[in-house]
Amino acid sequence: MAGTGNGTGTGTGTGTANGSGPLAGVRVVELAGIGPGPFAAMLLADLGADVVRVDRPGGGGLAVDPAYDITNRGKRSVLVDLKSADGPARVLDLVERADVLVEGFRPGVAERLGVGPAECHARNPRLVYGRMTGWGQEGPLAHTAGHDIAYIAVTGALGMIGNPGEPPAVPANLVGDYAGGSLYLVIGVLAALQHARATGTGQVVDAAIVDGTAHLTAMIHGMMAAGGWQDRRGANLLDGGCPFYGTYETSDGGYMAVGALEQQFYDTFTELLGIGDRAPARKDIARWGELREAVAARFRTRTREEWTAVFEGTDACVAPVLTLREAPGHPHLAARGTFTDFGGIVQPAPAPRFSATPVAVTTGPALPGAHTESVAADWDVPALRPKEA
């Protein structure tokens, strides 16, 4: 039977199970990887799950000091060499007491290591086995390497982003890895967990970044089928082609973002911008170029700070484009506590928010192997402890 207890140990420097949040009592085993898998497990930890990350001796993650790897916050870490003789057995001991497992290996690797779905479900039939890959568990490219940019490229998402006549703009790794990958894995895991609790039967969740990213474009496909979206960059309402939905440079080299789509918001926008009496008709697409030049010229007359003061608190749907370091200081985000400073690291606070089971950052990044003792005790897996010499 899968365990439902919640750990309370305190590993070195970081670590206990959260003990609060809507997922309190849910136990998760994360097989260490990079990118969307750790982020998905972080989200589960943010929501209160007791996440135990199985790190490999010697590391193998991103080239960043583990103390700053925010995607490992709220977790606990044990060291297990899956290639050692008893490595798979130690993971299966954890699996027997878990509700969820998350892994991000290429297809077939977990099976070769002895911790694939068959082995795990033999020990724990209720387990939700979450698999995070770019291409998915099957298909011609399933066994090939890839990164976010390739996954969003083939789904059509990357081709929508950027200016016409220029290469597509790269949106960091947010669209593929995290939106199309991590979030869909978490959705799948939670749905399968609900099913497992209702039926007593676990299952495998195949979360492929290509699938999730394609799913994100659903509305655009509908608009294209209806004739309301051109299949090219910078020619549509939401891709920068529209002069009242885009970004404009200010006199000091900053930028303002404009999203005045509806008529009433557009009227407020043009009035505050100072072109209300001479702006071309917004619905006259043939004059969008003229309108764009008029808007751009006005924005270039003041600094970003000055324009922010003009539009702040209005329904013009205009906002300053902030950097990552600037964002936590925005008055609205600061008032909401959208960012938090924990352990000296400014970072996004957990999201979303819950009225009955509030969540918060409770521990910093889990250092590899730091919580062996607490996990061994809380999960009743004494074999995790290193053998005495």
C-alpha cells in the first residue's frame, strides 16, 4: 500500500516535508534530472507534497551551485546509485511507500535500471508513475535527444513568436519545458492520483513536451480554422501584428507593453497617450502601419517611468516591461507577495493560492544527500542509511 504519512525530519540546512498545503500527506519520489521534471516536482512540493529527490552520487544536474537551485526547494534528497547492485532496490523501497514517482529519462532507461513502471507497480499497484520527456514515450523521435527549442519548433509555437521577416524569437525555455512540459505533467499526475484514490489502481502518465505545447495552441488553431488567424508571424491580433497589442520603446531605451484590445480600453489608451484626436481608425487594417508609427513616436517622447505614471491604475491596459530583477519591486506584485525572499534568494512564491490550505516556501534547495537520515526514518526505509565501514 502506498504511504500517506507526512515526514517531519530536518535534514542538513534545508529540509522537511512541508506538512501543509492541499497535497499534504502525498509522498513523491523524484528521480533526479534537469529541466521540466524537477520543476514539476517543485510545484508538487510547493503544494505540500513530501518530495524525496533521489540524487546520484557525483551530481549530474545543471552547472549551478545546488544551494541556488530553486527548483529543488521544499524537497528532501537522498543519494542512490541506480547502477549499483542494490540501487534499484532502495528506490523500490521508497516507491512502495509513495503515491507518485516522477522521472525524466529517455524512453527505456528507467526499465533498464530496474525502476520502470512494471517493477514499481509490482511493489505498489496504486502508484502514479509520471514520465517527463520532450518527444514522448513513442514515435519516430522518441529516443533522440532534444531541448525546449526543438519541441516548440515542430509544434508551430515557436514559428508564431517574433517579427515578420526576422528569425523567430526564442522565449527562454518557458513555453516548452515548463508550460508544455512541467505543468502538463502535474495536471496528469493529479488527475491520475484522483483516479488511484477512487479505484486503488495506479497508472503511467506520459507527459511529452510536444503534446503539451501543441495543446497550448488550441485557441489559435480554432481562430485559424475560422479565418481569423494568418499562419505567419506578426500579422495577427495577438502576435505583435496589431499596433495596439505589442511593445514600444521609450526615450530612455525602456519598453512599454500595450494590450488595449477592446474599444473602451483602446479609447482610454489613445487619450492618455495623447493621440486620441488623430489616431487612425483602429479597425482599418490598411492603416495599422500608420497607427503603429503614431503610437511609437509618442512613446519615444518620454521615459518608461514617466509613461508608467501616466497609465498606472487606468484601464488602458498598458504596463512597463520589467527585467527579472525589477519585477519583485513592482508595487502590485510586492503587495501580493508574488515574490519572496527565502534564505537570501529572491524567488517566485508558490502559486496558485488556496483559502483553506495556504502554501509557502518552507525550505531552501535540497542539497544532494542531505536528508538521508530523516527520509530513512520518516518513510521507514532503514536500508537508505549508508553501510558502516
